[in-house]
Amino acid sequence: MIPAADRMRYAQGGALTDERRAFREQLRMEAAERFRQGDENPVIAHDLRVSVRSVQRWRRAWSQNGPRALASKGPASLPLLSDELFAVLERELAKGPVGHSWPDQTWTLSRIKTLIWRRFHKSYTVQGRAALLKRHGWSCQVPARRAIERDENLVAGWVKETRPRVEGPWRRSTPGSSSRTRPDSR
């Protein structure tokens, strides 16, 4: 099982921001006022543009504990790496993989996991690492590399002469059928 701190709440890359959390709390407080006025759940849901199920859940909490039950409880979990620790991680990443004893200059999520463990003794899932980096402005990049030994003339010759023989013709020489079940109609 994945620890609660490693689970992502939203597919876009993380939990709610402080502004979004405050916005949702304001919606719940507006709903509480409407509960006090006696409005029906579907009307409240329509006006606030939320699901009826959410309004039902809010009304149940409100009826048991009043408006304070609808107050935000804060973030679901704190990030494993604070902004200060992430700044340290960025400095480590800036040294490059070779600076951390890997044979080439490619950062992978697996290497970043190892670096985070070595430096901070914290563990992230693959999705958690990707979300952490994305949240801080990093993106996935694939290097475009060509072999140093590559001979463009030989490659062009192979593409022109050898490839057509190996792959065969792209089109049929006779009209055919697109039906897989009636090959005799070709």
C-alpha cells in the first residue's frame, strides 16, 4: 500500500493550492447560509455549480456540528520535500548525473529517486516524483542524440536501396479489399 503522503489527490499534479482551498471553503460557507434559510439541496447544488451529493454531505456535517464543520481542515498532507529542501535537490540536480557517479548526463526518475533517498532519506513513488518535479517547473525531456560514428551517406543509401527490399512495397499492385474476413475478394 502506498503511504498517504505519496498518494496524489488530483491527476493534474498535486493537491489544492491555498487559493483553491479557500474558494471551496467559501462555497461550503455559502451552502451553510442557504441551509439556514431552508433551501433544498438540488437548488443549492445548481446555484453553486457542485454535485447534489456534495451538498448532501455538507448538510449532514452542518446539521451535526454547525458551520465550523464545513471549515477547511488544511492540506490533505504536507509534501515530503519542503520548498527549502527542493531548492537543495535542485542544486544537486544541477551538478548533473555524472556528478553523482552515473555514467551519462541523463536524469531519469529512477536516478532522481535514488538521489532523494541518498540526500534526504525520503521515498517517493514514480508518480509522486514526476508530480514533484512538474510542480516546480521541471519537464520531461528526451535528448536528441546521434551516434558519433554515424555516416549520413551510408544511412541515405540504406534507406534508398536496402529498406524497400526488406519492407516490400507500400501499396498493392492490384486493387484489393479492406475486409479482413474476405481475403478472396482481394
